[in-house]
Amino acid sequence: MDKVMDALDKAASSFGNLQLKVGFLEGATYPDGTPVPMVAATNEFGNPANNQPPRPFFRNAIAGHETEWQEATAKLIENGDETRDVLSLLGEIIVDDIKESIRSLDSPPLSPVTIAKKGFDKPLIDTSNMLNSVSYEVGEIESQTNSE
């Protein structure tokens, strides 16, 4: 048991200054300049003022895969992989799971007006810009203080 705790302590300290960000990263935009994170958030949480229901692809991915991500992290650490490599591999896995969640979401269905406008009935997929913008980055932990 002491060996396990020592390994966990060592792993935790090696993650101390690195972070993994997964999602729609700063700078991702549509051709017209619309920020992809804004569109993704509107899809995720809905926009009642625009009669747009929530389509929680991101929360669905987390709920469906969180345990798998934890297990993958543990296995990568056990294998002795470098911290940055662990986070990068985990980032790839999470990106794939979020993209699959976007592709597989089919409820709530689109309105007949939206279907007629798009020409098909697949929620969250139109230009595939949001789908193709799911990304990750591994970097130093950023300060949480606000500078004035």
C-alpha cells in the first residue's frame, strides 16, 4: 500500500504546474468572425429568447466518459509516461469523446423551419465548424488572479 501511495504522491506533484484544457479554445471562430465558444455554449445551454432548447453535448460527454478518463489517466501514470504525454493523450481521448457526443446527439429534434433551412435534420451539425473546432492544449497553469 505504501508503494501505491508513494506513486500517487509522485504523480500528483508532477501534475502540479501543468493543466489540460479541452473544448473550444480561444481564437476559434466561424468565417464571419463569430466565436465558436459562444455558439457551443448557446447549443449546450440553449437560448430561450431565440426558442432554442439546450442540446448538452459537452455535459453528455463528461457524464458518459468521466470514469473512463479517470481510468485512462491512472493507466498512463502507471505506465510511467511523462506528465505532458499523459495530459496530451488524455486530451486526444476527450476531444474524440466530445466530437462523438456532437455527432450522436439527436434530441431535442430541430424545428421544421430549421430543417427546411438546413436541408437535413441533424442537430449540432451544419457547417461542421464547431465539430472541427473541438481541441485541447497542455500548458502551464495560469494564474487565477485578475490584474488591474
